[in-house]
Amino acid sequence: MHTPRHSDPHDVPGNRSTAPRDPYEELGSLAGAPGGEFPGGEEPGHRWSGRSRRVVRRAARPERHDTRSVEPREGRRWWRLSGLSRAAKTVVALAVLTAFVALADRWAVLYAEGKAADTIKNQLDLAAAPEVEIGGFPFVDQLAEKKFDSVRVTVPDVPADRVSLQKVSATAHDVRLDADGLTSVHGAHIPELEGDVLLSFDDLSRELGSSQITFRGEGGDKVRAGGTLPVAGQDLRVHAEATVRQQAERGIATDIGNMRLDIGDLATYRPGTRPSEGLHLTRKASADLAEEDGEAKALLSVPSIAQRLGVPEGVAREGLGDDGKLAGLTGSPHFAREARNLDLIDLAQDDPQVLSALGISPDLLDALTGLTRPVLADKLSLAFQLPEPPHGDIRLRDVRVEKDGIRVRLSGSGLSVGG
């Protein structure tokens, strides 16, 4: 019997392998390999690598078709973007409109604040226009109602009697306007205000004409003054203490005490008529008399002065003629103590040349004589008086001494400005 020839050994009867047919071979023929050849020219029976199998698997994988329509999805996406764009435009438009409204309202506030500052400056005769800040928003609505919630005014350099206040700040509440519109504000009525006044220590020296004097707070109601004061061509050290108190309703007064002028290490002047006051030698200067024969002899040569020193006339004459006895006399503690108790101004009435011998010129003595307690106290006074308002009432209260100045709370009622 003729045995048919088979090209594939696997098809020969009796030679069929029990192994299943490689599915990748079938997939390869389905993929359209030419002439029944396997991709890549591989021979039948060749075992494919994992990579080749993946290539064939992907090539043989049927293409999936999405049955959903593409157009509606793109349409929905377009409408969604369109909606966001319109919302953004609306937000931007609202923001721009709000900015213009706020800008217009702010311009109206600035205009009104400037008009109010000019009115206050002219009515109170101030050197500079104050700072005016109108609170509340929106301003136009408040103007339409002719009522402001709050108005803060800060006035610099307010004249107050002898001195100028560095700053007066006050906040008025429920201010009612007398107005016919933004450009026709005739005045304002202030039912209530509160604020504070600052008298700067730095400004006091300039105001008092003694730039070399400094003031500092000692706490409570005490102020300490120190520095130099020119007197008859000499710079004398000055010391004083001021007690601050309120005077009447709008004023502050100071009681000056412990005033002292030091003429170097030679003498100290305290204005007044008490025994401890007047012009006296310092402890150092009285002790130096034991070594300064010329000064000691100048004192003992005047009988009235020797008597005040407690030196009998005969002992004084012996000391003037014997340097040894003079040294023993002037070196005693009794002599130094009595020398400190002498009022040099009284000595000058007995013999003007005595002070010259001690180193005090007649011009300085005359100037010190004119510096009485009231005169010197006036040079160091920190008092001030607020000007009386044209209408209404202003009162000071709660006086406090701080490190940099004197601060006083103020309150007012029934005030008005403008026409």
C-alpha cells in the first residue's frame, strides 16, 4: 500500500506526539505568516522565547472597540469648561467692581479727612494741620446718614501756655455732621471723646530755653531734672525735683523742690531764706581752707566773718601773724564745719572782696542773687494749660509720669467744630 507523504512529522500515523499542539504555532499562522512560515523564519518545532510569545499574543489579540459614542463625551467636556470660564469671568468682574467701589469710597474718605483737618487747624489756630482718621465702612453710607461711628484726631505741637504739647490724640464717637453732601460739610457735633496728652521730656528743654537740662521720670508723680544752666557766663550744674499735679480742669502744675546749683567743687547755691539755703562752701572747699593760707586769711581778716566762724578776735590776729597757729586753727574740724555754715552772700555784704578771694566773681554773685526760688522754679516748671474749646467741655484726668514724658488722659463732651 502506498504510504502518503506528509510534510509534517507530526501528521505521520504512529508518529503523533502525545504532546498538545503548540497554540502559538496556530496563532502564528492566523497572524498571516507568508508561506506557512513562522515569524522570524523559525522552523517548526522551534521553541519560542517568552518575548516572542508576547509579541505574537499582542498581535493576535483582537482589537477592542468602544461602543460608546466619542462625540457626546467631548461635548460634555466642552460644556464643563465653558461653565468654568463663565464663572471665572463673573468672579473677576465682581472683584473689579468691588475694587472700584472701595477705591471710590476711599477717595471720599481722604477728601473728607482733609477737609476736617483744615477746619480744625483754622478754628484752633494750629501751626500744622492735624491727622484725621474716619472709621467705619462704607464711608459713603455714613455720610448719607450724616453720622460717623468714630473719628480719630491727632494734633502735633499744641500750644499750651509756656510749652507745646508733643501730641494730643483723641477719638470721638457718634459724630453727627452738619452737611449738605460730601462737598458741603459745615461742621460736626461730638457728644463724646476720649484721648491722651503727651508732654515730652525731650521737648521741655527746647521749650524752656535750656537745652542742657534733661528731665526723666522717677515714677509716680515725680520728675527729676539735671544738667547745666548758664549763669553769668558760667555753666553751673543744676539739680531739681518736680512733683506733678493736676490744676483745675485743663491744666497741669508742678511743684519744684530740692533745687540746687553747683559752682564746681567750690560752692552750692540753694535759693531760699532758710539756714540751709543760700550760697555755701562745699565740704571739699571748707576742708581745703587748711591748705589755702590766702583764703583762710581773707576770712579771718574781717572781724565779723571771724566772729561768725567762732574765732575770737585775738586768736584771729595771732593766726594772721603766725602760719603755724593759722594751720592749727584752720585745720580743726570746728573751723571747717563753721566755714560750711557761712552764707557767702551775707559775707559779701560785709566785704565783697572775700568772695573774690574764694574764687567767686561779683557778676556770678549778682546773678545768683537774682535767682530766687520763684525765678529758678519757673525755669524748671513743667506746667501747661490746654486751650479752652469754642464749644463744649474738655477735662484732664489720670496724670501719669512715664519714662519719656508726662501723659494725661482727657475726656470731652458737647463739643462742636465748624460753622
